[in-house]
Amino acid sequence: MSYLTIDPKEISTAKLQGYLQGAIAPRPIAFASTVDKNGNVNLSPFSFFNLFSTNPPVAIFSPSRRVRDNTTKHTLENVLEIPEVTINIVSYSMVEQASLTSCEYSQGVNEFVKAGLTELPSEKVKPPRVAESPASFECKVNQVISLGTEGGAGNLIVCEIILAHFKKEILDEHGHVDPQKLDAVARMGGDFYCRAHGENIFSVPKPNTKLGIGFDQLPESIRNSKILSGNDLGRLANIDKLPEIKVTKNNSTNVDARHQLAKKLLSEGRVEEAWETLLES
């Protein structure tokens, strides 16, 4: 097996950034709205972002120093002056507008206006929300952590969510966020994005209280199958106990055919039937 192995100290920051952002993906986008001490609004997207705690509810995003000239972004400067931010989720219907706000407009230019987006007054913080966003979070900034002083260095903005807003149209009949209705986008490397919608969304059931038997407990003929993939075996190994062997008289179906059928059943989420097929004897 061949690898491209890179020592971060032996490659330019720009090239390293390309490799890292290309491989560590997809990354959710923090569409961050901030204001400076004079009340000027700034809006910009950041893909170094995620949720890190729910009690207290904390999200973190990072406006890195520019690799090109080591300058800092208006978002960072604003939160150091006014430690508040709204984080807005980017849906597919607004991704081009969100991308437009990443242009390096001069200080004081309102990206809401440039991108044709609508300011929605927040209830607990000064920065406005993005009305087009399916979900928005009003946050106070608890801490800003600098990770370095050179171009490409991150600045972790630790945001405590003090008020969350979800459009009712993205909720399912149980009041939960429906990923199909959310239609979120995420950043890949370079100019690439991905869309969490349609067949791109899938489920992987996990036991809440019972332990999966694991690969090591799979029968050897199944564990060493030339047909079943690692994902197939992972699904089979996620049951809490090995099913009993089903004895079928005059079973002339060969092993490969049973494994092919089991693979098809697993792709349809029919795990119990897949096990029955595999354990026929």
C-alpha cells in the first residue's frame, strides 16, 4: 500500500492547508454575524467549526490568520471588541450568497447588503441573525484562544449559545430537526462543497444500552468473507448476541450465493434476515 507522507514542517503552509482541508471534510459552516464597537455589522462563513458541549451549550469556530499576508479577519477583531456573535446554519438554498460574503470587503462594509441577505434582529445579542438561515444561535463569546502568530494560525472563538432559533419548517412530526428539510451544506477542500440531502443522508443504528458482539465474535466463515465488506461486517457485529443457527434441510445454496444475498439484505437494512441467510446450514 502506497502513501504520500507529509511532515508539516517541510511543506509550505498553503500546500499543507490544501491537503488538510481536502482530507478533513466535510466541515460544517459557521455563518458568523458580528458587530464592531461602532455598530458596523460583519457577516462571514467559517468552516473550522463545530459543536463541543451541550451543558453548557458551546460551539467553537476559528477565523484563522490569512496565510497570504498574516492579517486577521474582521470577525476576530469584532468579537474582541464586542464579545457576541450569531452563528447561522447555511442551507443549500443560500450557499452562493454565503460564499459571496467571504470576499474581503473593507472594514465597515455590510456583507448582508452585498450578498442580498436579510438582517433579523436578535433578542439577546447585538449582532443580527440571517433571516434566510434555517437555524440560528445567539451566542456570547466566553473566550478567544490564539493558536499562533503566523499566517494560518487559528483563533478559537468559544461561543456559549444563549438562545437558539429553528424554523418550524425544518422540524419533523416529532419536533426534531429533519436533515432532509434542513438541507445543510458543508465545506470540502478547494472550491468543493457537499450537500446533506437525499441519498447522501443515511442512518447507522447504534445500540444504546447493549454492547455489539464485535468482529472477533463473528463466525470465521463470515469474518473472512470475500464478498462482505467491512461495513457489512460492522453491521452484523453490531448485534448484542449471536443468533442461533437455523437448520434447513437439503440446503443446496452455496456459501458465496448466501453471502451475496446477505449483502443485499444488509444494504436494505434487513439485518435479521441477513443473519438468517448467513447461518443457514
